[in-house]
Amino acid sequence: MTEQQLIAAAQGGDQAAFAALVEANQAMVYSLAYRMTGNSEDAADLSQEAFLNAWRGLARFQGQASFATWLYRLTSNACIDFLRREKRHSTLSLTLEPTDEESRQAEVTDERWSPEALLDRQENQTAVRQALTQLSDEHREVLLLRELEGLSYREIAQHLGLEEGTVKSRIARARLSLRDFLLKSGNFFEVGPSK
């Protein structure tokens, strides 16, 4: 069956057809959720949420964008909602539970895993996630496809049904907006040229 036939069958209530769509897209959905959350358990939960939202909203899927693009948007929205909720309820734990591998590494001084470095990374990730929520859906989508998924401008244009120039323009604007938000929020500082 083609993807369109699977979608039509799934819209008619065929769970096996929907399962085939899930199987075809689960790697992309999980990868996006993992990259946005940085946590495998959260990524698995959010993948399930995205597919559940897809099943519930399948009747409204018109096919104006590809199924993968629609699913990508559902996943992205689920992750962003999750990150917003987490931000409201987040607490910082300074307790580290080392695994055997980390214990061996702890014998050698490695500043990458120091509490300060971990805190800096966590604060930077939180700042970037928060800044991403400030972008328009169009800008956030192209920026995530470029920076997280590693797609080329041409691939993004094909994926979203846009001109390549439009993609480049949106990515440039998204980067500027992201930079401006991070500078205004005091999370990053402008570095001038060295003399």
C-alpha cells in the first residue's frame, strides 16, 4: 500500500494501516522528541503522545502537507508543550547518581561533568528551549529541521513545499529572532571582534 492508501484506510478506522504509518515514521518522531528533550524516557512518552494525537486528528488531515510534515508538527508541538510544563515545575537536583562508567570517569578530573558545567549546559538548554517557544511556528519549524534534523535547505523546501529562498529567509530570520531573544533575556552576551 502507498502512504496515501494507508492514510485513507487509517482515516476509515483501519488500525493496521495506522500501525504501518507509525512504523514508517517512529524513528523520525522519536529522534525529534529526543533532540528536543534530551531524555530518552520523555522522548518515548512524547512519541506516543504525538502518535495518539495523530490518530485522534487523522480525520482532519487534509494532505496539504506530507504526512511526515504533519506528524513532525504534532511532535514538535507536543515537545514544546511538555517543555513549557517542565519549565513551570522544574527543580534543580545537584545529586548525581553515577553509573559504573561515570564512576571510572570520576577518578580522572573531567570538567565537562562538574556541577558547574552541568548547570551551565542545563541553563543554556533551558534558555534555548524557551527562546524557541518565542519563535513563530514557521520559523521554529524550519530552524528545527535545519539545526536538529540536519536537513539541507533543498530538503526542507521539499519537505514543506516551499521555495528554497523562502526557507533560507525564514531560517535567517529565525536565527536573528533567537539571538535577539537570548541577548535580551541575558542568557548570552554579544562577543565583539577581537583586537
